[in-house]
Amino acid sequence: MKSAFAVVFALFVQFQNVFCEYGSYRSYTFTRPIDLSFGIDDNTVHWDSSQKVSTSRSEIYLPDSTYKSFNKVCFPEHSGTHLDAPSYVTKNGRRVADIPIDSLIVSGIHVDVTNEVHGEPKFVLDEHHLRRWTETYGKIESKSVLLINFGWANRYWNRSAYMGYNENSRNFPGISIPAARWIVENPNIVGVGVDTPSVDVGHSNTFDVHRILTGANVYLLENVALNNTYLPARGFQLVVMPMKLTHGTGAPTRIIASPYCIGGAGLAKVSKFAIFVMFVASLLKAHVR
Ligand SMILES: *[C@@H]1O[C@H](CO)[C@@H](O)[C@H](O)[C@H]1NC(C)=O
Ligand SMILES: *[C@@H]1O[C@H](CO)[C@@H](O)[C@H](O)[C@H]1NC(C)=O
């Protein structure tokens, strides 16, 4: 009897792996990890012209024909795909290296408003867009980073189109103050990413959304390469890897999205429960004897 149960259990565990693969391939539109970061080089987007990335390259040919090359790269913390730490706008706020690791490996939430933005730089993401997302896809119950896709990332390498320059002001979509307040009301949201140069609307001078979000220890990700249409609304993991600058107010960041297996995670719980039941059953049996 006991061995029959063990066989069934072993089959179940095997089946779970198959199911997991099948589930992830079936339900999700992407199956391999995706890079959500732009590469860093001298064309990297910077907020203003005093913040350019510069690279100088050295090459050495030694007499024994060994070769060595290395670059010296000078960059502002907030260049390219990067993270804003709370210390950026809050004195004594968390610095990049203070952000807990468990806030950097989290669930990804993709709020795609590309079809509503239609390339309009005046678009503002409001609370109702976020509420609609949760009505459609469910509550945000695990530690998550919210990625807002304005359909802006395609412009990234064209600085004037990306910044939306117009009589010296910047024009691109952003997050509204009520939406920022909605976000900080959910303690599971540990970060917010956008595919624009800033979470605040382009013409903002006060950076209220920066303050509201980082004031609640929510970190920000800007210039995120979200022009990857394979990203589903949820059901994927994010690995957010800011360069570990000890005193950083921000840092260039590699962001990887990888699909995970919801079915598999559920089944893993079931199998853990099954192990527990077996354990209790064996204890009871021993006791009865
Ligand atoms: C996203 O946009 C950037 C900037 O234009 C471009 O270099 C890149 O190839 C695009 N990525 C995809 C997957 O379309
Ligand atoms: C960049 O975008 C601007 C519009 O904002 C456009 O006038 C210009 O032609 C674009 N440049 C390139 C190289 O596509």
C-alpha cells in the first residue's frame, strides 16, 4: 500500500515537471528570458547635455603577442536604463546598495497602455488605468514591480523624439499624482518602471511622482526597453540588477524578465502538501502501533 502510494507520488512529481513546461509554453507568449535594458555606450540617453556617457578605449599589444583592451567609462548614475533610489530625492533615503535583494527579484506586472497613448506626449496614466488592470487581471498579492508601457521605447535612440523637445521643454507621457498615491497604497509594489525618461510627465519641474513613490521606498526604473511585445500582463519574474554603487542615488540597471510557471508553482505547493500528509500519516501509523 505504502509503496503504491510512493509510486503514484513519484509519477505525480514527474508529471508536474511536464505540466509546468506545457503550462508555460501554452499560457505565456514568451518562453525564454527577455532583456529589458538598453546597452550603455556614448549614445546612451541622458537627462541633459551635461550628463553624457563617455568611453575611452585602450589597447595594448605586448611583445609576446599578448593582447589586452579595456575601456574607461564615465557615466552619470541616472543614464540609460537605470534605477532611482529613494536617496535621489530624499535626504538620508535608501541608497542603491541599501535596497533589499528580495525587492530586486520579484513578480513582474505589465500595464500596457500603448494603444491609448497613440504616441501622444500629453498622455497621463491615471488611477483608473491601474484599477482597470486589477479588475481584469486580479489583485497584486506578491512582491511586484509595475512596468508601465507607454509605447515610447521605440524612440529611445532618437533623443529628440524620445524627450519630445519643444521650445526647451520635454514632452513625454508619465504617471499622475493620484496614480502614484494608488501605487503606494499597495505595499506589495516595491518598484515602478517606465519606458520613458522619467516617471513624472516630461514637462514636470516638481517631480511629485518621484517624491511620492520613493517616499514610500518604491524604487523607480526609467528608460526600460519595453518595446518587446511578448511581455504578458502578469505571470513572469523580474530580476532587477542595479550596479551596486554603495552611495548611489541611482545606477545603470540590467533588467531581465523571465516567464515562470504558474501551474508549476501551484503544483509544487500541492506536492509539498502531499509530503506533509505522508509524514503525518506515517507518524499516526507509528503511534497506532
Ligand atoms: C526597441 O527600440 C529600440 C530603440 O529604437 C531598438 O533599438 C530596438 O531594436 C527595439 N527592440 C525591439 C525588440 O523591437
Ligand atoms: C528624430 O525625431 C525627430 C522628431 O522628433 C525627427 O524630426 C527626426 O527626423 C528623427 N531623426 C531620425 C534620425 O530619425
